[in-house]
Amino acid sequence: MTILLTGATGKVGRRVAARLDELRVPYRAASRTSATPFDWTDETSWPAALDGVRSAFVVPYDAALVTRPFIDAAIKSGVERIVLLSGRGVDVRDYLPPHLTEGNAHADGEAALRPAAVEWTILRPGWFAQNFSEGFFRDSVLAGELRLPAGDGAASYVDADDIAAVAVAALTEDGHVGQTYELSGPRAVTMAEVAAEIAAASGRDVRYTHVDHDELARELVNEGWPAADADEYLHLIGAIRRGIDAYLSDGVERAVGRPPRDFRDVVQEAAAAGAWS
């Protein structure tokens, strides 16, 4: 085994696995139920997962700051290359309020990896385009209404397949060591435009309604969300409202030599595959 994949069943991880399969590159998918069990919260499971590994794709565990000790364990076990899935806003002032910035798993992971004695590459994707077809916005699409505190702000949604393509390049090719790739789509779209694109592709009636942050927070809490989780989720969407997620990045083209896929293409592909059927 040469490559360890954490998060192998997630949006990006399973796409990374599929590309490695196509390339016939051996890898070990790490999860609690994999052949070699791996649990972020159980450090005793790490050595077996890391045994014989030379490269690792690390998708941080958001609920605790465990990326740093995992990187240390990986290097001690002989891992020579780490590709870290981080996120937009890590170094953007006011992307998150101070009470959410402290303890951010992405920021801590980057801080641990940059000075480490290992070949590293950091990926910083923006909002995933697939959040509407296989993520936490899908139920709202199926209900016909995206009710969010995003205002008229736009985001440059990135295709998860593009993220996976960059990850595989960094894991298997030379020339990516020490690079931080900011990843976005080729244009920014508002939530109203998102709803219109999905409606056109799927034939469904989908609309966007702006809802005040506090009002939606109360609704989510009434639905059973912990207040802190609702607040964090809505603060992230607030970055869209404030225009912080609208900027375009060149990371996909720099890493794989082609432009990123457009949101419209991703939506049309998802509709054809029955994502909202």
C-alpha cells in the first residue's frame, strides 16, 4: 500500500479513490469499517492504517483538533507526502467570527503541516457545487425552496471532481510539493442563480428566499439543531452574503492544466444522473 485515503467515502474522497482505481494506483481507504479500521478519535487505530504508507490524503476531522498529532504519527511511520484538504477562508480576515476561528480544524491542520518534515500540498476549495445534489442543500432543493441568509451574495462553487483531480495529481505527480491550491469554479453565482440553474436542468420548481440569520437560527433550533451548530452553519453562509466567497481562484488550472468546470455543467450532469428525481 502506498497511499492512505482518509475520508474515502466523502464527496471528494470517493472521487479520489475512483481516479486512483482508473490509474491502477494502490491505496488504502481508511474508515471505521474498512479492512484496516481507522478512527480519528482512537489513536491506537492509526499505526495499522499508516503501516507501509508513503503518501496520504488527509481530510480533517472537524469535531476535534487531531490533524496535528496524526501528521506527527504519519511522519514517524514513514509517510513522505501529505495532501491536506483544507478550506477557503483559513487566511481570510473576517471569513469567520473570532469565536469560530479558534479551534478551526483547517487552520490547525495547515499550521501543523507547513513546517513538517514531509512533502506537502494544501488544497483550499470553496463551496462544493455538489452540496446541492448530494449534500446538505439537497433536501431544500427537493422541497423547492432554498431558504438561506445569503442575500444577493455570490460564490464560485467548485466541482468536487476538480478537487479530486487536483488531489490525485498532488499525490501521484511531481511539481506540487509546497503548493497551496485555492480551488474555485470559473464564475460566481448567486443563490437565485443557483436555484434557476437547478430548475432549468432538472425541470423542478426551485426558488431562493433570503431569510434573516437570527430567524433561520431559531427555525433550525426548533427543528432540533444545537444552537452552536446552527450559529456556525449560518455564519458560513454569511460569508456568501458578504461577498467573501465570490472571488475566483486559479488552483485547478495551475495543478491540472485545464480550466475548472462550470456550475451549470455540474448541475446538468447531476440532473441527468437523477440527483433530484
